[in-house]
Amino acid sequence: MNPVNAVPHLPRSVPGRAALRDVAIYDAETVDGQIDLSDNTNAWGTPPAAARALAECSDGRLARYPSTYSSRLRQALAEYIGVDAEEVVTSCGSGELIDCAFRAFCEPGQRVAYMDPTFVMTHVFAETNSLVPAPVALRADDEPDVEAMVAGRPALIYLCSPNNPSGVAIRPESVDAVLARFHGPVVVDEAYGEYASRTYARTAPVRDGLLVLRTMSKAWGLAGLRIGYALGERGLVRELARVRGPFKVNAAAEHAAEMALRMDQAWMRDIVAMTKDIRQRFLGALRSHGFAPLPSDANFVLIPLPDAAEARRALLTKNISVRAFKALPKIGDAIRVTLAPWPIMEQVLATLSDSAR
């Protein structure tokens, strides 16, 4: 059976971690039969309730426009996080909300400060909105340089935690320092928040100027539906919603995401716990083979290597696709590997070990 077709028919009850660990990777045949470990999506697939909701979408639901501002989904997200629905705004992926924040809170020619390296679309969205990208190198301890960020007088500060591509989570005291010293909007991107030990999502509405971005593309396994959301004080959220505009989440995606939130939280938490177990196992195995991976609070691991492009080519010979980075600031060449069932991680480890000899 094709693993892509098998995933939606997982039983409604949550299987144990041992049973799930060896399930074939979701969307394993994306390109020419490759196993795709390049995009940090959920390697165990789609929440069962979401898959059922998509399969059962009626003609009536699809023939009508979705709700203007995703009211039912916002309520489900609010209950999941523990905030009020008026403190939530949804979007077509969390990337759209970065774009919206730049348009809502910045004027052309103003600066946007962010860590370097970080999520590559931050630079892209800044430039497409006629803003000045202001990357700031990380400190020696891999924390954001708060003083340098604030000193540049940006209109907005963007922080990614856990950071992409490093996987390293920002310490709470660093985020607190930014909020204390900068009197403008601070966007904290928590796309990988479910995998991290600390999050600002629940407290965002009571922190002045703080917007926390989240997504259902990672731990929730719904990247193809593009569900992002932001949490913050009601005035900030309303401004984001105004800039975002109506009808940004389609009816099928809204229904499927709501059903996942209502029925599959246990499924998601079990996947996250298993991913964390594999993360620690993979990090330990890499170190025992002489590699120096960065610590990770996400569902991926960044591995510095002398030649990232060559390592990627070696893995492609085994039909495994990873993301290669060249000359990352303070890191150098590295590959980013999405975590997947352990047999696949063993293949990655064996291939990297062979190519390093």
C-alpha cells in the first residue's frame, strides 16, 4: 500500500509510540520517489480527524464561501492555547502573518531587525514591502544581540524560537529583554512551538507589543492546508486582521483544522513526544560518530559539515532529500534534516558516516 494513501486511514484511537515509529514517512514519494526531509513537516502524516473531515467535505460546504474571519477555527485555536478568540487571527500559513505584520506596523524605508541566520522569508518579506532588512549576528552563546537590535532603531523586531535553521530556542530572558527595551511590535515566530519546552503563546495577549505566530504545518501535519495564526493583544490582532483581509482560510482547510483541534490533540502530542525521543537519539548518534550537531528544540537537526552540498548529494543517492546551507553566519556549511521514523534516521546517519570517511 502506498504510504501516502495509508495515512488518512489510521485508526481513530491513538496508537502507541512504538507502533507509530516505523510508520512510513508521510508523502514519501514527493519527487522521483525521494524521502523528503527538507521542509520540517510532520513525517507521520495528517491527523485522522482532519483526514476524515476532508474526505467528508460536502458539496454544500465547498460551494459556499468560508467564514469571513474563520470564527469557528479561531475559537478552537483559542481553546487549544488558552486565550480568548478575540486574541487570535488566522491566515494562509504563518508566513502570511509575517508579511501582514510588516505591512501593518512598518512604513516603507523603515528597518526590520532580526537574528542572522533565521527564517529566510523574513528578508524576502522585508524587501517586498520596501523595508530595510537589518540582520543582526547572534551572540557567541547563540542568543539574539538585543542591544544591537534595539540600537538600530527598527520599526519592528522579529525573533524566531526555536530558530530556523538552527533549531535553537531563545532563552526567555532574551525575549524579556527585547520586550523591556524596545517600544515597538515584537514578532516571535513559534512555528515549532509544540516541540519546544517554552512558549510565549498563552501569555502574548497580556504582553505589550508582543505577537506570537504559530502554524498547523509542523506538529499538526497540515502543511498542505496552510493554517497559520497569531496571538496577541486585541488591538494588535485587529490590525493584523485588517491588513490580512477576509476569506484567507478556505472552507475545507478551516473545517479540517477545527476537527483536528477538537479531536486529535492526543494524536499530536504523541507524535511530538515521539519526535523528541528520536531527536535525542539522533543527536546522540551523530555525536558518537564525530559530528557536532546544534542542540535542537524543533523537529529538525542542523548538522555543520565541511561541504553541505556534497552531503546533500550523497543523501540523494539514497533517495533522501535534505536542506543544504552554505556559509551560515558563525556556523558555516550545514545540512538541516527533518526528524522522521528511526529507520530513516539510521539511513541518514549511515550515509553521512560513509561520506565523511
